[in-house]
Amino acid sequence: MDVSSLSSEEAYNFLKQHQAQELLTLVPHNQIGLLVQKANEYKKDPLPTNIAISKSSISSITISKQQKTIPLRQQVKNFKNEMGEWAKDGYKLVPPQIFQARIDVCRQCEFWEQLGGTVIGKCNKCGCTSAKHKIATSRCPLPNPKWTNWKPPF
């Protein structure tokens, strides 16, 4: 891949779409810095980047979404409210296909932060983790929710 031919928007989208370790195989090591520089030209809020360079090659690269995390007090309040609603509804869980659909939607969201190469993630809008997706009464915290609470069909 020739990074010099990419626009700043293309570089930004490329970084957002690929896992950090993937970049080491897709982009020549001597062009990773240029890729990050171009991506940062596209957005006013640059992507936080940490590149570890050894004498002969780049050994690792970490690129994460720049997110404002919500205060712990707000996360606790959100959790308390969610648990209260869940208890009132009888502690119902969603079926596996609803859980997976919710996770898939969140993984595409700008507020979702995947933790490493795991299936665990965190929402930087409400502070929830992937466990929230199992709870029938939960819903996306955005003003126009990407998914809503679930009621069993009976």
C-alpha cells in the first residue's frame, strides 16, 4: 500500500477500520507515521497514537479512538437506574440473536471502545460494558437510540 497516494480522509478511515496489529502487515513500516499524520490532518481531534519503534522495525502500534469518558459518579447512577429497571421487569435476558445484534450495532458506533482483541467493550456515552446487551430492559443511551429495550413475544 502506498500511503502517499491516500487523501487525509482515506487515511483516517483506513486507521479506523483496521486493528492496530493489522496495520503492521498492511502498511510498510516506514509509512505508518505518514498514515497517522495524514489521518490527523483530516480530523480536528487527532487519533491518539503510540508507535513503538525498535532499531530495525516497528514492533507495535496502538491507535485508539479519542473519547471523553463519563465521570464515575454518572456511570454509577446509570448502572443503578439500569439495575432498578431490570429488577422491576423480573431480570429478563435477551435471546442470543438479540444480544449479538446489539453488540454488532455498538461495534460500529463512534462511542464504542473495544478492549484489546476481546469480545468485551465499553460505551463511552453511558459507561456500560458488553454485559448491558444481555439485559432486556436496556437501551442505547443516544438521543436517537440505535437499539431499544426488548420485550418477549407473547
